[in-house]
Amino acid sequence: MRFRLKRKGEKTVSDAIWETFDSLFKTVHRQGRRVEELEARVLELERRLQERPAAAQSPARREQVAELPAERAA
């Protein structure tokens, strides 16, 4: 088996494997952070939804909006 020194700028198979692994690790880490951010956003939106006043979600309010005549809007 002959060994030769690699020239400057030349990559070995080992270098390519490590670069691929490093890139994959960084991508997984970045995606994990994005998932955490989305989960936090969902929790915030759920909290805000629960804090809405009950009057805004009452059936009387929905009926009032449903009864608006189209002619009045024009």
C-alpha cells in the first residue's frame, strides 16, 4: 500500500466524511432550535386564545355578526 502526502487544497475521503458529518450536525442543531421556537410560539398563541374575553366568543355576538344585512354594507 502506497501512502502519499496530500497536496494543498486536496481533500481525503476522511476529510469529506468529517465535513459532511459537521454539516449534518449543524443542520440538525439549527432545525432543533427552530422547532423549539415554534413550540414556544404555539404555547404563546394558546395562552392568548385562552385569555380572550368570554364576551367576544358568546353566541349573541356571533348572531349579531351573522344578521348584518348585505344591503347595509353596500
